[in-house]
Amino acid sequence: MKLKKERKGFIGPLGDDVPSIFPIVFAVLLFAGTVLYANQLIEQKAKQLEIREGALALSYLVTEKGFVEKMPSGSPFKTSLDAACEENVKPLASSKSVTFIITLKRFCNGIPIEFDGEKSPFFIADSPLEGSTWDYCTNMPSPPSPPSLLPQPKDSVVLSYPVAVPCPDEDSFTNGIGVVNVVAWK
């Protein structure tokens, strides 16, 4: 009797290749996952840069004169911020497709170190009191009714700039410091 020589461990031509397919599939999935994750990060950074670019463009329009004054009586605007808002800022914001709120706060006795409560860029009021919102401008679909504290929008950019404002009263000839806060988001 002739003994057949058995081939131990041989499953067949296809069966021997199955174990080597798993590392290849894993490597392809890992590569695709890495590419998708990197693409998501790039899109997120691009969106943040677009928001920042829009906020910088808006802040340039608001602060280009460096002085915010009260408009003469009979004018449709309360301050020069209102005039800049209607004529320049809102059209630019719609072209950059950002939503914004710009607040002007007067600090005749100096700017405090911490912005809390009414001094926060997100607190909207219509008050001549020092530290509260002297004027504001927004293109929000439903603008806040003063006084109100806005929740900070997700992925928002907050920029603050000093400007000269009339102090100690709105009709004063002397100037003090004010802060323009530009908050932009998509």
C-alpha cells in the first residue's frame, strides 16, 4: 500500500490568501479614516479663518476713524457707529456671510481688567452709564432687546478695539476711552 503524502495546513489556493487579506483591508480602512479626519480638520480651520477674516473686515470699517461721536439732532442715526453699520457694515457682513454684533462701551474712568456682567461684550443694553453698552449694531435675524445677555455663539470670534468717545457725558467736548467689541460667527 502506497501512503499518500498529506499536505498539512494547505486549505486551497483561495483559503491560504484569506489571512493576508485582513491586514490589507485594515490598512486601507486606516488610510481612508486618516484622510477623512484630516479633511474634516482642514474644513474646520478654513471655516474659522473665514469667520476671523469677516470679523477683521467689519472691525476695520467700524474703527477706521478711531472716534465715535454722537450725530447731530435730526439725524436718523444716534452715533456714527449707527451710520457706519447701516451704510457699510451690514452689506459687508452679508457679502462675507457672517452674523455679527458690534457693541460700543464707554469707560470714562478707565477700562477694568475683567469684563463681567454689563461690561461683557455679550451684554447688550442701551444705557449712557459707564461700562454698559452705549450703542450696538447687529444683523441677527431676531436682534436682542436691551438689556439682555447673549449666549456666546459657537465658533465665534471676539475682537476688542479702543476708540475715543465723548466723556464724561454724551455731549462733552472732552474725549475718553471706549471699547468696540466685534463678535462674528456663522
